Amino acid sequence: MGFDAVIGNPPYVRQESITKQKKYFETQYTVYQGTADLYAYFIEKGISLLRPKGILSYIVANKWMRANYGKPLRKHLLMKQIDGIIDFGDLPVFKTATTDPCIIRISNEKPVRVLYSVDVDALDFSSLDNYVVVNRYPFDPKTLTDDGWSLGDHATEKLLSKLRGISYPVEEYVKGRIYRRDCNWKQ
């Protein structure tokens, strides 16, 4: 039972706007994180509606790949076959909304295959399908962790791995004392 495909563009609703629903999300979703945007729950729900080998494809903000709130979602997705991710970075895909979108495609099966990633650097193509075929690169899903995803090609991942081996994150260097200050630059 289930759907062969679930396709959509979940609403872009920031976590500050769903405070009344958080208790429900916490008890009903494994991807719950107190600061997660609404689309995280749409992804989990969409996958749960698929039949075995069914396919989900959503266009959502790409922040879940790196943000702390995306950790439970990344962990959840690592149990599925991620077929591909098209990352638009900060390109203005939607004229009336400021988002950093990506298109993710997931099969409802165990992860076994290489996935494909595409970094879109301009919106002046005539066909997204053709752009993807020409610009996609294989990506080893074994390099993904629930700590954060970097979707570089093989050479980029090799360099990042080398850098990780000879250095350590800023957070370790400052012993976790990272502070943020909002500045009013318009004075």
C-alpha cells in the first residue's frame, strides 16, 4: 500500500510561526527538532505515504543540509535511497520569495546506490532536465553524515577530507564559545 509518487512544494513556514504545533510534531515525527521549519515534517510525512520503491520529490529550502535543526532529518534520510539533489544555492528561483531552494528525490528503499548532485549556478537554461544531465556528478552517499551534508564532487570531498584530517573546527578552537551579535549597520 502507498503512493507510487509524492511530489510537492511544501509551504515555507519558519519555526517561529508554528510554536503552537510543536508539541504535536515532537510526539509524531522522528525528524522533530525545536527549531525545524515546517517542511521537515512534510518530508517525513511524504516518505511515510510511499509504497516500497515509491519516489518522493520536493522542492524545499536547502538549509536542512547544514543547519543544526536538520540533523534529525538528515539522519532519517540516510536510511532511505537518496536518488539526487539539485541545489540552487541562493539563486532567485521564486520571484516573490527569498529562499535557497533545492530539489530532493528520494526512493522508499534502503540506501544502496550512488546518488547524483547538481549545483545550479545560473537560471538561464531552457530545460532543467538537460541541465541536470550535463552538470550532474556522482556522489558517494557514504560520505554523508547526520552532522551536515556537503555535496561536493569526488575531488572536492577528497580535499575536504584531507583538510578535516589536519585541522579542527572553529567551534573546537574556541571551546564552544561562539557568540552572535546582531548589528544595526544602518546608523
